[in-house]
Amino acid sequence: MHADLSHRFVIACIWICAIVQPLFSQSAHTLQGKVLLQSGSAPSNSVRVTLTFNGVRIYEAFTDLSGRFSFTGLKRGVYQLEAEGDGRTFETTRVRAEVSAFGAAPQSFTQNISLRPLAGKSVPPADTVSAEVSDPSLPQQARDAYKKGSKRASDDKPEEALKLFEQAVQAAPAFYAAHLAMADQYLKLRRFDDAAASYIKAKEIKPDRAEPLSGLGATLIQQQKYSEALSQLRKVVEMGKQSSATYLYLGLGETMTGDYAAAESDLKRSFELSKAPVARIYLANLYELKGEPHKAIEQLQAFLNENPDAPQSKQVRGAIEKLRKQSGNKK
């Protein structure tokens, strides 16, 4: 019984925190986008993104493996997005975002954030993906389709983006960036089998790259194929390309396979790297599974203290109350 209840709590946590695809609000507007380097690729580590309205910081999120972020439950108005710099190469960057919806139906708006380099700091060279897209030996048709597909993806039009990426692959079957981009869109659309196949193809083309392994690991986690996911994610760590998100997925997979010691270590590492609030939630779930409700409550309370205006606050407080009752009943 306890394991079954705990499993349902895990699923609730995934829904509450929505690290991959935010699903929280069904009745208000969404503001989403990507944090991007000047090369057009996502930063290697999660970036803290803060949403401000009328000078008040109201929400905070961390980017996923593809640099995406999302805020839900928003009303019409002009907001400010702030992407926190890394303190070494890129400065904190702020942009204006307008939610100009009309009518009662919930709508989505997209605003990307291009990180600015710190004064006097050199910009990292374009990564393999960006270099490949600029390769003159690549058919022009493939490059054009890829660039158009990237624009559709940034505009949150995954179906349109997929068609263009497919055209790019047809013109250049070994086009690594296009296969990787296709996989990202399949994952966004929750077409997990297609996403996995595209990540595997990208991995075959460039076996020394970490991105396909990270994406495949995330896909397998969402398919609840935890052992397979752990195998891919541990390879990312071995390659030295791990990020906060990598450790977060590792921690979740290890929790679900019963490796609690490793899960606790990796979830704590994830939090140390980016202070991602979702790591608090997953740690709380882990401690519940271990029969340590007081530690679970500590993590959930820390989540509330650090994110007092989070839209998930009500659910988290409810979880704390249930844990307290469970703890009291055991005494």
C-alpha cells in the first residue's frame, strides 16, 4: 500500500513541477521561450529565468535540456523576463514580453532570450551543430529547410517544424542537427517512440556527442523505461557533459528503480548546480519512499520558502499536510 501511494505521489510531483512540458494551467495564458547562446544553441547548464510584473518578481523557472522555459497562469500585460548569467562568460539578460491576449480562451506567447556576453569576455565558439549548419558542403535545400524549421520550433509550432526538419533529412540523410531537432520536436509532442528513434539516429551519426544521449535519456524517463534511461544518462556523466537536468533525470530514474542512495546524491547534485526548485520536490518524494516524512516535509517547506509565489504552492502545502498526518499516524 505504501509503495502504491508513493508511486502516485511521484506522478503528482512530475505534474506539479512540469520540468519538461508545463501542464499546470488550463484556464490562463502561457509565456514560453528559449534561452539561447549567440550560436543559437542552448546553454550546457540550466539557466534561472525570472518573470517580473510591475516591478514584482512573481515566478521563477529553470530551463530544460533544450533551453526551454515556460510560465503559466498569466493575465494580459507587459512582463519582464530575466535570464541569469553564468558570471563567467554571459551577463544577466533582460527582455520585455507582452501577453496581449483577447477573449477568454487561454493562449500561448513566445519570447526567446539571447544571452549577451560579458564585457571583455570571449564568446565560446559555435558548437558542432551550428558549425554543421554553416557547412557549405551541406546541400542548400537542407540548410534552408533546417533554418525554417528552427524558426517554427522557436515559434512553438512543432508540427510545422517537423515537416521542415524531415525535408532537411531527406536532402541530407546524415544531417546530425536536423535529426536532433526532429527528436526535440517529437519529444515536445510526446511522440516518444519517434523521439527515441531520432535521438538514436543522431547518436549513430555523431557518437561522441552528449546531446542525443541526454535527449534519449529524458525520453525513456517519460516512457517509464527507467533502467534504459539510466544507462544513457550515465554515459553523459562519463563524457563530462552533465548538467543539472542530467542529474535530475538520473535521480528520478534511480528513485523509481529503488537505488535510493544514488538518487539522493544525484538529486542533491542537481540542486547544487542550478538551485532548480523541482529537485526539492523529487527529494521530498524520495524521502517519502524511504519512510522519512520529516525530511520530505523539510524539502517541501524549503521549496515554499524559496518560491513563495510559485503556482504549485497550494499542491505543495497539501502534500505537507498529508505527510504530517501520515507521520502522526505512525507514532
